[in-house]
Amino acid sequence: MRSRQSSLKLSDYSAKAMLGNRNSFALLLHRITRRIRQSLELEEILASTVAEVRSFLGTDRVKIYRFHGDGSGEVVAEAIRDQRLPSLLHHNFPAGDIPREARELFLSVRQRSIVNVSTQQIGISPFKPGSMMDIRFRKVDPCHVEYLTAMGVKSSLVVPILAEERLWGLLVSHHATPRQLGERELHLVQLIADQLEIAIAQSNLLSQTRLRAHQEQTINQIATLLHAAPQVPLQTVLEQTVIALQANGGRLYLHSHFSDHRSGQFPPQLFTTGPQPQIPASWLQDLDTPPNRNSTNQPSLLIPPTPSSSFGEAHEPPSPSSRPSSPSSPSSSPHLEQHPHWQTWLEMEEPSPVSSNLWAIADLYRAVMPSDLAIAFLTVQIRGLLIVRLYYQQQFLGYLSLFRGEIDFERIWAGRIDRNDPRQLRPRRSFETWRELKQGQSHPWSTADQELVRALADHFAMAIHQHLLYQQVCTLNSTLEQDIQQRKQAEQKISALNAELEQRVLQRTAELQQANSELSRQIADRERALTKLQQTQATLVRLGHQLELILNSVAEGIYGLDTQGIITFANPVAAKLLGYEVEDLIGQWMHQFFHHAKPDGTPYLAAESPIYLTMHNGTTHHCSEDRFQRADGTSFPVEYVSSPIREADQIVGAVVLFKDITARQQVEQMKDEFVSIVSHELRTPLTSIRSTLGLLASGWLNSYPEKSQRMLEIAFSNTNRLVRLISDILDIERIKFGKMPMQKQTCNATDLMLQSIDAMRAIAEKAGIQLSVAPISVTLWADPDRIIQTFTNLLNNAIKFSPSGSIVSLTAELHQAEPDYVLFRIKDQGVGIPADQLEAIFDRFQQVDASNSRSQGGTGLGLTICRGIVQQHQGQIWVESKLGEGSTFCFSLPLVTPDHHDSTL
Amino acid sequence: MTKHILIIEDEPDIREATQLCLEVAKGWKVSTACSSQEGVEKAVAEHPDAVLLDVMMPDVDGLATFAQLQAHPSTQHIPVILLTAKAQPDEQRRFAQLKVAGVITKPYDPLTLADQIAEVLEIR
């Protein structure tokens, strides 16, 4: 359309204005148009344009002046001929050089002017499409003349260039000498300006297209990075974004978000590039909780009020590959974006028209930002901020912030403004070139920048969301793998534990079994020990009983002494032998109490007593014939053994076992006497025999035959005596030891009595004794020979001890007290027996008159033998006698019983 | 030298045989007594050179008789030889303690009896 309009304008111009040099004019226009259209680059177009126009006009200098937004302007293209005028290319001119009224005229009526300084005239020609050139000349403003003159210009031509209904710039021709420019030149320059307007529009369109393409390329490039992989290289993308926006730094803050219940909350992440502000110290103090816990424990403080409440369910597993280059850690300081002041500030800051979630702060000095935050940025040479709050489907994700530092501007000015005339009432005198350098200037964010960032923010949001999802998946996977690993480890541990447990169980079982067996053994040992103990106790009890029984039943007296000789215990026999009760003995000092004396009755000194020696030396003493004193003062011979009582090698006393040996001494005495008597009784006849036979053998009696005969008789007589003696002794011994068997049988008492009388009749007659017999016819159970021996012994005794002429009678009768017995009596009329010897005469060699007995041929053993025989027949024998009145020897024998009959039969 | 020996012995057979033995062996004068009393009386009366005294006699035994002889001034110097059948060691020890001239145990050897008595007398 614009091209067609331009063509139309050119055709109009050709039809109306081209007069003589029509072809060259058209050619020029065509060439210019072609050159303009050859390039889409505005600079080239402008350069071509000024060159062609200067060539066409033949003036010294043609320039294109472009207005800035503030009314000032810059020479953007220039063509100079032969240096007739100084170059003003890229020189800036203040807004006052072209007053606002003039600029408005340029715009409203597209007023063109032709000034001729020499004529002081200015031709003004408003643009009227479709009409001829209408140039009205009037006197030029002196100031204008002075201005041009100062520039060395004598004539000028100015045509405004409009673009999109705004005053874009001016096409200006200067000439150092006066030159008349007319409608033709004006017309052509106007046509060229028209073409320029088209070219500028095209160039603008191209620039916009290029910008858009660049932006789209940037977006595509970043989006490609963002979406290329599930694992978003946010750090790289951030850096690319910073580059794309010509920023010198930036940061991407990802808000903390929750993962699943196992992964917990992901901490906030921060990716940075370039200089970064430090969070103000005052902000740290304002935080309620320590920073290292704030990020994870109190995300609600930091969540923007709008629009999401579901952010808590977002997930972002941190993975090593996407870890920020300046990563935050839970233990580091909190991030700016986490602080409530950040949100508060953004709410106060005016958002960009592009988006309510975008803030473009060109100059921090002009922001409503808290001063401490602004200082934090300015400290690191950050002058401008562009912040976009990232959302994905109502879910707040974080902030993308881009920084721009300060920049320096350099401008070349044509002449200095007169500082003393701010209104510029007077024209400038000099256009000498000077450079203006402005440092520390902000670098504002263009709308395109903001739109680009907004577009990128959407991609960022999607990518971050994807990133979070991926992290979540990774976390889940990681958690799952971790779970699996943990489970495997757990299973391994369980297996190991099981094995260990099993091992322990086995070991413990073995130990328990061992302990059990040990316990069983100990129990068995204890049971055995207990049994043994019980047995021992029972044994002790039994032994105690036995000891008591022994002590009580032994014939010997037993008593115990302590080391001081005090009686500690005594058995009843001891007490009885001593004539005391047991209680009387306990606690008594034995030595004094018993009047311990030697055999001859001499009292012992205590220290010399064998019992004392036992207690003090531990020696055992066996003594006999010492004497103890009874309670009644009499003493008796004792035989005792004193033995020490030892406990753990210590003598704690003595035990004395004693017995009364009175009876034994008597028996021994009797035995000694018996032996003495037997010896005497045997030696007596033997002496006779030996002496007589010796005399006979010596031959000394050869001459004395009577004496020899007498000696022989003596020898023979004593030989008989010796035979009887030996026979009686043997009988007594046999009876005594039961070696004389009784050949018992039924026999008649009468027969036995008569046989005995017959046997003794000769002796009796020789002694002049008359025998009388009164038999009884009873049947006896007896050994008849032994009974006859008894009768004859007793009859012989009676005969021996009866005076000649007396009567010895043998009678029998049934026992009155015991009807089963028959009682025999042998009565003499001898000297009788003293009453105190009535018992003794039955003992051995106890004849009342031994010499008499021996003179009677007795052995002294007859009565002893008789007693033995009678007792062997269960009978009794005794003597009744009075001295001088004779004696009656009596003995009883049992009558035969039916049993005896049976055995006989 | 002819000795006069008094035998006090209650056993007649021994008394007779001993008397004969001393008479025929040495030709000594031998008087006899059958009891202690008789023996003491004869000793006093006859003053024998020696008394052969039986120990075991009824009524008064030989030891008592010896005591009587020792107690009597006229007989206390007469050596007394005990003629005894008590041959137990303790009996012998008891005899040894007496102031007798000798002890001859029954049954004595008739061939040496007189020599034994002579030896005792010669020692004295």
C-alpha cells in the first residue's frame, strides 16, 4: 500500500512539476527510489538519500536529522561537498535549536522551508497533497538567520520526515553560499522525503520483524533448552536468558515445595549468574525463625498471596545435574525471594503494563524498593531489575530476576548551549563539536524486553513445572530405588540378623544345654550332696543314738574332760560305778572328785596324772589298777584308757573309758591261787614219787630192802594220787568248758543209789563206817555213771570226814517244793563245816582241812566235780551242816518226763 | 661233819622220803615235824643246824613258822631252807625277799638235795 502510495505521489509530482528536465528528474527520482528500495537497512537508505539529494541539489551539505523523544536530535546521515561545510554527522542538537512550535508545524502541516540568508527571506510551504507547490516567502526571523549564519550556512532547505504520524526527522540541505532554491528542488526533495517515509516505515517494520524474529529465536532457543530434556538445565537457561536480555546478571528462585509424604519438602532452589545482592542484614533479623530452618519449616510465610494454594503439593527433587551454580543449601542464608519483605515490596511496586506479574525497574533510584534492598543491589552495581513471578496453572513457582548494571552514554553535540540563556532566546554562535559523556546511567527495559521476558516466563514456568515433576519422579524413583535398596539392605540385614539370630539361638541353645547339663549335674551333685548330707545327718543322728546307746549300754564308764579337767559328759555306767548320778558329775573337777590315786592308794599330783598328761600332751594312756573313789568314800581299782579329744589339731580335752576291775582282780587272784594250788597239788605227789624213785635209783638203798620197799609203796601211792588228781582236774575242765557230754537216759534212782553204796562199802568198812541207804524208786533222766560218780564222791567225803563207828546214810525223796525233782541226801556224823564255808567248799581245792583231805586221799576237787555234774542235769547241790554235828550234802535231780520217754523210745 | 637237819613238812610221804634221802646221802641226823607248832618246838629244843621248812601247811604255814623261828632268840640264827611246791615266779620273788638261807623247789632232786643244803650251810 505504502509503495503504491509513493508511486502515486511520484506520478503526481511528475505530471505537475516536471517541466524541462523531465527525464533527468524522473531518472533521479527513479534512481533514488531504487537505491532506497535496494536496501532494507535504514542507515544505508539514509546515506544513499543524502548523497543523491546533495548531488541533485548541488548544495554543499545534505543531512538527515532525526528527532529524539525529548525533542533533541542527531544528524544520522550526511553528505558534504568538498568540505565546504563542516560535517555534523552524529552530532546532536538540543531540543531548543528546533523549537517545539516549529516541530509542531513540521508535523501538523508538514511545513517545509527555504531560507535565503542573503535576502533575509524564508519560503514556507505547507504540504498539501494533490496541490501545486505553494511557497510563501516572508522575512526570516533574525534569530534563524543568525543561527544559520553561525553555522556558515547561507541558504537552507528543510523538509520534514514523518513516520507513523510522528515527526521522525528532517531532510536538510545547507549551502555555504547564497543559492536560490525553488519549487522544483522543494518538490523533488519532498518526493524523496516521501520515499524516505516509506523506507523508514519499511525499515521500522523490518526492525520490528527482526526484533520479533530475534525474540522468537531467543524464545525458541531457550524453550528448546527448557524442553529438550526432562532434566532442565536451568542454570544454562538462566545464563542464556541473561545474555538474550543484555543483562549482566540474573537469578532464578524456585520456591520450596512439598513432595510426597516420604520425600518431604524440597528446599527452595536458587540459580544465579552474574553479580548477586546479599540479603539485607535487617531482613535476617526480621525473620522469626532461624534461616536454616525457615526454608523448610515455614514456607507459608514466603508464599505469595496469590494465586495458588496448591503449591504445597508441588514437587521438586533436587538432582545433581540441575543443581544451581550457586546453589542454596538449607543451612545457608535464606534467599531474598523467601522474605516477606520481598513480596510486600512487589505489591507496592507498579507492575509492568505487559503483565501484572512482571516488574520492570529501569532505575532502582526511582523504585519504591526498600532502601536496604536497593543498597543490596546497588552495592553490586545493579541498577535495573526485571522481575517476573512464575506461575504455572495458578501454581506459584518462583521468581525470575534479571539485572542490568549502569551504562555510560556518549553524545557528540554541535555547539554548547548557552547556559546563561536557558530559554535560548538568542541564536547560538557556535556549532563547535563537543562530546558529552554520561556515566552511571540506567539501562531501561524496553517493552520488547519485557514481552520477551514474559514470553520466556511462560516457558520457564512450564519447564520448571516439568522440572519439578521430573524431580518429583526422580525423587520418587530415587525414593523407590532407595526404598528398594533400603528394602534390600533391610532384607540383607534381616537375613544377616536372622543368621546371627540363628547363630545366637544355636549358641544360646548350646549354652543353655550346657548350662542345663551343668545345672543338672549341679542339681544331681546337690541332690547327691543333699542325700549324702541327709545320710550323714541320719548317720549322725543314728551315730548319736548309737553313741548314746553305746554310752548307756557299755559296761565301762565313760566320761569326758575339758582341758581344765572339768567333766563335760559322763555315761550312766560311769555315774553308777562312782555312786553318783550323771548330773552330779558334770562340771566337777575330776581329779579332786574321784581322788585319783595310784594302785597302792597314793593320791596322784594332778600334774603327774596320766589323764592330765593326756589332756596336755595328747598322749594316750592305758592304766590299770589306779584307784577312783566312790561317793561313799570307798575306792576301787580301775582300768582306764585316756585319749585326747582333738579338734583341728587342737587338744580340747580327753575322754576316759574306765571299768571297775575289782571282780577281775579277784578272779585273777583266784586264778593265781588256783594255779598255785594246782601246782602245789601236782608237785606234792610228784615230789614223793621223784624223791623215792631217786633214792631207789641212786642205789643208796640197796642195802636197805625194807626202805626200798617203803619207797616203792610211797611212789606207787603217790602215783595213784597223781592219777586221780589229774583225772579230777580234767573232769573239772571238761565240765567247765562243756566238754563232758552227759549220756542221759532213763534210769532208776534206786539202782543208782544201791550201786553207789556197793561201790563204797569196802572203803566204809575199812574206815569203820556204817552205810545206810533208803532208796526211792523213781525214774530219772540222767547219765547213770555221772550220777553214781556224784554219789560215790559225796559218800567218800562223808566217810573220810566221819569218825570211825559213825553212820553215813544215803536217802532219797521227792522234792516237796518241786515235785518233778527227786532230792538225795548224804548225811554224815563228822566234824561239820563252818557256816562261812558252806558255799566255798564247792570251789576247787577248798577243803576245810586240806591236810586231812589229803590224808584221806582226796584231791580237793570232788565237790567241784559233783556240782558240775548236778548242774549239768539241771539240778542243784548244797550242804547243810553245823560244826560238830555232821554235814548233810543234798542234791536234786529232775524226774523223767514224757518227752524223755519219747526220746528214749 | 655231821649236820642236824630239822624237816618241818605236813606231807608224810615227802617227810619220810626226804628224811631218808638226807640220811643216806650224807649220814646227817634228821629229825622231822609234821606241823609248824611241832617244828618250832623241836627247833627250840634240838637246835638243828638247819631247818628244811615246807611252806604250804594247814593251820600255820611255812612263812608264819619262819617268822616264829626268827622271832625266837634260840632259833633265829638257825638257817632255814624253804622247801616249797609253790613255783610261780611271784611266789619265788616273795620268798627271795625273806631272810631265808635258801629255797628249794619241789619236786627236788633227791641226789643233789643234800649237796644243795650243804652248800647253803657252808656259805653261811
